[in-house]
Amino acid sequence: MKRFAVLMAVAALLAPAACSAIVGFPDVPDIEDGGEDATSPDSSGTPGSSGTGSSSGAGDARYTGSSSSSGSSGGGGVEDAASGSGGGDAAEASISSSGGADGGDATTSSSSSSSGGSSSSGSSSGSGSSSSSSGSSSSSSGGSSGSCNALANAAPAVTVEQVAGDPPATLGGSIASGTYFLTNFTNYTGSVTGSSGSVQTTIQINAGTIQVVTSGTPTTRTETLSTSGSNFTTTDTCPDTAVIQGSYTATSTTLILQYVPGAGTNDASDFTSQETFTMQSSDVGCTTLNVYNFDSWCVVSVNGGTSSTASSQSVCVAPGSTPLVASPKDSTFELGPDPWVYISGTGGTDSGIAGTVVGDGGVGSTSSTTVVVGSTPGCVLVCCPFTNGTGCNSAFSGFTTFTENCP
């Protein structure tokens, strides 16, 4: 569960940006016959081991060193970590990065002096990319880069197992709300056996929203969950918008998820991953609050969290009053007379309010208010109009549909 939903990189054919439904990037070896992935930096800042290549070429470089290593935000693949026609992806870029000759994508850039830049890339046979995407049937990046929840990760570490066989059939079922620990992680490879690496994950399910905290990458996620028969779909609302699809079996105390890492992409694997979660408590202790930001025109903070331009945020909050803060995304927009279009609950509004405004209403100004959430999910609509006052009404395309997000 985009990962439900963190997809993990488990084979040289699978790009590092692809991670598990809920778990992210356990240190799992290449299960192809061609070679192993470079998984950690050595003391000199180069990949711990160069990808010797799978049947398609090079192994993936999970983490690169601190100097002269991975591709920048637009650079090529890890230097010396890729060979053949398809270079390995750089999961984490680093300082003073440079593109390789046949580089893959640089998923995350932390360089202040990276060469390559937004227009630089590897060679024409393997150019880099500045965007990050997850290996799923449908995915895109965006949203907040901060922590998505405050859930504690009390789960035990689980060893990732590889089984030479087919996964069991899934049966669907009703998914119970509660706090779950990951208790088993198995890759059904069809031929390869063994075990390697471990991962530690806690999830909290409440009214179709999943909060995730894991030892993988990213460490926290917020996702929405829908089911049809024995199939599930999860959609990230933080820190990105990845979509993962698979099948599941649920009982009153367990949740089993099956999915193909990288499904729907050129990096789709030929094995099935299965995650088993065991309920620890049915008391979730919080209620889902959904906040919708029309066309991402505002920057919104929910319950003191990281400000985000995401079009929607789902946050699990304690029952009671939750603070909200909005400001115009840039100088194109303003707060206007009533940016808080709709607020559910006691003391809420369905006709719009200004909130408490600090500043002149333009870029850099803030509007603060609260929403009272009880035992049922809360809902908020916020819109920052253009500086000429237009945009946040039914005359603007998409606004009426936007207002239907809250019942």
C-alpha cells in the first residue's frame, strides 16, 4: 500500500524509484543472474560496489558517495556503476555529482554544485531526469517533502525472504481499521531462494486512509485506499501522488498485500511481492482530515505540519480543534475575502470565511483558522484566487467539481 504504497527496488531491472506498496527500499539483492546492485557508499564516496550488470545491463546504485558520484537532478547515472545499453539509476544524488556515460535517472538530488543541471544529462542512450517517479501502474511526483505523519514505528525488523514458487491466491475481505505491524515480507520469484536485508514498518488504517512509517524510503507516507473484489488501489497524498494496484486478503486481524514491483512501467519485475501486516490495536486514536487546495493555488499547513501546495492532504488528527494556515502560492495569487471555502464540523462554514489574516493579503500573507474534527472524517476546501479576484467561483473551470470533494 504509491508502496500500499512505498515499492522497493529488489532487482537490477527495477529502478530504485520503484518501492513497495508500504515498505521502502529494504537492502535486497539482485535476483537476476546477471549481477548485484551497488547498495552503499564506500569511504571515498563512490558506490560500494559497481553494478556488474543483470541480463539487461547494469545493476542499480541505491546510494552514492559524497563526491564525484551520482547524477545530479538532471544528470546521468552513477559513474562506473552502469554498463551496457542501460545504466543504473541513482536513487540518491550527492555533492559534486556528475553524469555517467550511460546514466539513468537521479531520483533525489541534494547537490549544491551538481554538474548536469536541469538541462544536462547522460548520453543520448540514457539521459537523466530531474523528476522522481515511482514504479507503479500510474504515478507522478509532487506534494510536501516533510514528514507526512507522527506515527511511531514500533514494529520489529522483518527479514525479506525469497521463495521459488507462486504466491497464494488472494481472497479480498473487509479491511479493519487499526494499527498494524509488518510481520512478513516475501518475494515469490519463481526460481530464486534466500533472504537478505530487513525492513521495519508500522501502518495505521482509518476510514480508507493509511498512515505509514517505515525504515525504508521515504520514511513516512499518507495514502488513500480503495478496494474492488480482491483488488486494492492506493494513492499517495503525501509526499507524492504515486498509485499502486494489487490484490489482497483481509481478516479481522491481518492484511496481506500482493503486487508486482514496477507494474505498468518498463521496469516491471517478473516476481510478486507479498507483505503481511498483523493488527496490534483497533484503537487508531485519530480521525482523518481531508484538506483540498483548489488547483494548488495556496500553500497550506495542516495541524502545524509542513506547508504544501499539494492539491489534497489527508492527515490523521486527534479529535478536537485542528489549526490550518494558508497563504498564496506566489505573486499571481492572493488570499481574497474568503479563502476558506468550506470547513466541516462545529463552527465550520459552507459560505466561506477570511480567517485571521496577517499581512496585506498578497504573497507572504497568511490566513489562519481551525477545523473541529470528531469521530467522523473532517473536510476543508481552500482557494487562493488570482490577484484580480477571479478563479474561486463556479465560473472558473473545475471549481464546481472541486467543491464536491466535501459532502
